[in-house]
Amino acid sequence: MSELAVSARPAQPTLLRRLILTAGRHREVSLLVVMILLGALVAVRAPQFLSVSNLTQVTTLASIIAVAAVGQALVIITRNVDLSVESTIGLVAFVVAEILSARTLGVPAAIAFGIGLGLVLGMINGFVVAVMRVPAIVATLGTLSIYRGVDFLLAGGKQVTLTELPSGYTDAATATILGIPLFVVIAVVILAIVGIILRQTRFGRQVYAVGSNPEAATILGIRTRLVVFGAFALCGLCAGVAGVMWGIYFGTINATAATGAVLQVVAACVVGGVAIFGGSGTVVGAGLGALFLGFIQNALIIIRLSQFWLEAIYGLVILTAVAIDAVILRRLRRSIGARSRG
Amino acid sequence: MDDRTSAPAGSGTDPAPADVDASGAPRGRGVAIVGRLARWEVLLAFVLLGLVWLGASLSPVFLSARNFSNLIAAVIEVGIIALPMALIIVAGEIDLSVESMVGLAASVLGFLYAAGYPLEMAIPAVLVVGALGGLLNGVLATMAGLPSLVVTLGTLALFRGLALVVLGPRGISGFPPEFSAFGFGTIPGTPLPWPFVIFAVLALVLGFVLHGTWIGRQLFAAGKNVGAARYSGVRVARMKLLLFVLAGLIAALAGVVLAARLASARADAGEGMTLTVVTIVLLGGVNIFGGRGTILGVVLAFFTLAVLGNALRLANIASEIQSIAIGVLLIISVVIPTLAHQFKSALDRALRGRRAPAGRVGPGEMANP
């Protein structure tokens, strides 16, 4: 019926359409371009935006979100979502700080414990979703409040302050390796590891398979539920690392640490082109998305716009990104459909 | 209304095979009776009674009229929002943004009132804001075809951000006494707080629409199978759009109620409310995948959560720790039906297996003999 209209389209793709499609296929590149344009725009108004100290600050903070976003990307690629990451980050940050202030464990052991705790919390999510078959949105909405409740249970009203921590512990937040902030190095390393897992390993390919078509994946003999469990466990692990970083960065930690951070983490993924429909997206995209959000936050401060705008802008960014995703998906389907027919 | 409300859920858990068994094996009749007793609403009513008993044994004031009105008032906004949310989830969508709409409504109300507008003008304006916010959700989720989970996650941030932009960190108080009386006071002669009227009317109207009209039937159809509903002439997109508008409007109304009850309007009003709203809806037996649920169940779940929160408070358990209980409840309310379903099909299989000669049919393939 619409054969004519459909096949006529790709014959003469307008420049704009081709541009949109190319940009859509390479979300990472287009995000970089947008960031450079935005950076240039802000830098014209406020040159200090491009100073080394400012860039260090932006990238350090963005690294924490990026680490959590890498884990979240894994989960989203399997067509699930983990809303509990912010509680995991908060709980890990507090527990590590508490252990260190009480001097129960040394610094490396405490950090390992924190990351392990993140892994366990992620495995609980995975168990509830994959084994008990609770939809991810419900399961992680539940654990979001359970983990936060446990945080309150442990912390009560108190907070661990910077002075109670071992001296030098929080220096890691400002440390650099060859001039690059340590946090950025950590984020890049984690990004690379998870990126390689996704691209090169059987598990990684299965993650994409499960996300793009769960039924087909099952028929192919992929143990879908095991893959989903693994994705949630890894997401918890990443959130654990992010929690440790959060604690180091902020120093003073109470039970409300990282409240609301899940929006940034999910937004980073969505902006980075990790399709919420599952089955596509890269961790590089998620990392760039985190950097993009960090840039926006910083730009707001520099051009002296109220921080109150921040949350509204995050919302707009999420909405814009999904809308673009949907448009591109529709265009792609149309052009693929036409090509296979022609 | 009772009979009508039970119809859709009853048809979902079809007792027909058990009845067939009942004529033959005595165990089959047992299954049928258990199946009927295990109706979610009945179960929930027992849980509610148990909690009331628990609360009464915890503290002598629990059964007082004053405590009853406190207990209802403490969660009335959540209950009001849960009703349209139930319809949205039945239709197979979700709206995470309602808690931010509560904040935006409170902010706009406070801002307008502080700017000198009377409440008679401010409240309608707030409701318009709510409807517009819901319209935005609806347009993006239905016309643009985006998943409502992400859309409303985006507007969750957007509405909260706008609330902060409108009012900033300040709180507005000093509302006229009648407004506060609406929030604090009870209907003369009863222990029911005034906002309960909104809840009750909304429950009756939405219950009637969902279980007694063609609109409700189309809603269930859309939630169960979008494609089939569309082919049989249900205008799914338009219906969902209207549901989102309704949810936004009601959330704004809940924001007004909250401002009246707290005698203060703040941008952070309603933070974290979505969890409780979704818990009430799912605890009420509404299927998270859509297509099944009753308003009666949601109303029962509302009372259950109100009593639970009150009992925990009487036991001096901090509100932050109550969130553990709510989170567990949320997960359990989805796990139990799944487990029950698996148990039932396992039982059916075992019964069938006993009668059939050592079957060659694997457990996965339900070949009809």
C-alpha cells in the first residue's frame, strides 16, 4: 500500500535526512560535537570555563557518574533498568566511611569491602528480577527504598566527617597521573574493561542479544535470566566503585548521600545513546553522556544561572534524547525496510 | 459495586479447569475452593484485619477515632494519586512523575498566593498546570510513542526542577484558616478528614468507570493486548493520553491537599511519594504488565498501607526505616501472584500427570490429548 512512498524515499535522501541518520548512528561523535560547541559558547562568555582547574573539577565529578552509568548501560541494554543505583552509591559511601572512621579495616580492605557490598546489592537486584521474575522497574524501585532504609538504619542521624577519616584518604580525589585526574583514569579503565567485555566476550554479545529480542535469545539457547542477573551484578559492582569514589570526593557522608543521583545516571545513558528499548548502545556513549551532564552543570554555575534550573534541564535533556532516539529508530526502520524491499 | 468489581479479576484467574476436576477427584474441589478464597482482595482484607489487630495490641490509642483520622490523613495524598495511577497501570503504562507534579503544584500555589492572588484563583490555575503536565507526559508517551517509563523519568526531573525555579528553597505559609481547616479538620460527626471526601468520590467514580462502563472494558483490553484492542476499534492512544492528563490533574489536586494539610507550600513537597503510590497500586492486585486490577483492591491496599505506617509509627520506628517495609511490600506484592501462579500450574500438572499414563509429554509442551 505504502510501497511507493516508502521506496521513493531513500532514492533521494535529503542532506538533512542523511545528516540525521549519520548523527544517529554515531551518537558518540555527535555528542562530542555538541559538547565542543557548547564548551566554545560558554568559554566565549566565561573564559575560566576552559581553565585546567575547572576542567579537572568537571571531569572528576563526571567520572563518578560515568562509572555508575557504565553499569547502568549494561542493565539498560538487556531491556531492564536499575533505579536503585543511587541508594547503592549512598550505602557503600557511608559504610566505607564508617569502617574507616572506626578503623576496623585498613584503607584497601575497606575499599574492597565497599565494592564487594555494591556487588552483593547488585546481585540481590539480579536475583529479584531474574529469579523471582519481578519486573526491573518494580524490583529496583523497591530496593531503592530498602537500601536507603538500611543506610538510615546504620547511620541514624549521624554523619562521618572528613576529620574522622584516615589522613590522606581523600587525597585521591585530587590526585593526578601524568596530569590527568586519578578519577578520570579510573573511569576510563572501567569503561575500557566493560567495553571490551561487551564487544569481545560471549557474555557481552549475549547481553545485546537478550536486549534486542529476549524470545529469540532464549530459543538460541542463551540463558537469558543468567545474563540479566550478570548485568545487574555488574551494575551493582560499578555502583559500588562509584560509591567509594563518592565517599572520597565528598569526604563528609551521611545517610542521604547521592539522593537523586539515579536521574543523572540514567540521563547519562539515555543521552549517550543507550536505547531504553534495549539491545543497543555503548559504554563509551554512557561515559560521554555523564561528561555532557557534568559540562551542563558546570556551565550553569559559570554563567551564574541558578542551580535550581539544573534539575529541570536534566529532565529536558532526558526527554530530548529519547525523542531523538525514537525519531532515528523510525527513520532507520523505514530506510532498512525500503532497502530490503528494493 | 462489589460484584461488578470482582468480574474482571475473576475472569483473569480462570477457575474453569479446577471446576472440571471437582466433578472427578476430591482434591480438585479443594483446589477450586482455595482458588476462590485466594482472591487477592479477600487476602488483602485479612491482612488488613491482622494489621488492625496488631496495631490495637501495640498501643491502646490505636483504635481511637483521633488516631484513625491521623492514620488516614497521613497518607491521603498518596491514596488520591494511587487511584488514577491504577488506571494508568491497568492500561499498561506508568507515571513516575506524579511526585514532582505534587511539588510543582505546591510551588505554583505558594507562588501565586504569595504574589497576592486569592486561593479561588490560585487553585484552578494549579489544576490547569497539573493537566498541562499530564498532557506533556501523554503526548510524549502516546503520540511520539516513547516508553512512558523514560518519559515520566524525564518529567520527574523536569517538574521538580520547575518547582524549584518557581519557588526556590523558601516555604510559603500563612494560608487562610478555611484552607488549613480543610487540610486538618474532620467531617463533623465522623473521624474522617475532609480530603478523604476527594478520595472516596474519586474511588467511586473511577471504580464505576473501570468496572461498569465500556471505557473500563476498553482499558482492560488495551492493557492486556494493545494490538487486539486497536484492531477492535479501541482508540488506545487517545485513551492513554486522557489518562495521563487525569493523573497530572489529580496529582496537582493532591499537591493542593498536601499544602493545606501541612499549612505550607514547598517545592520539595511529595518527594519520594511515587514509591508509595506504586506500592499501593500493585499491593491492590493491579498487574504491573497491565490488563488486570480492581479499584476495590487499591482502596483496600490504601487502608492497609495507612494502618501499617501508623502501627510502625506507634511502635516508634523511624519513617526512613518504614521505607524498608514499603519496599519489601512492593516486591512481595508482585512476587506472590507470580509464585501462586507457578504453584497452581505445577499442581495442575501434577494432577494431570497422575491421571495420564506415564506421560511422554514434556513439562514445557502442553500438548492437548
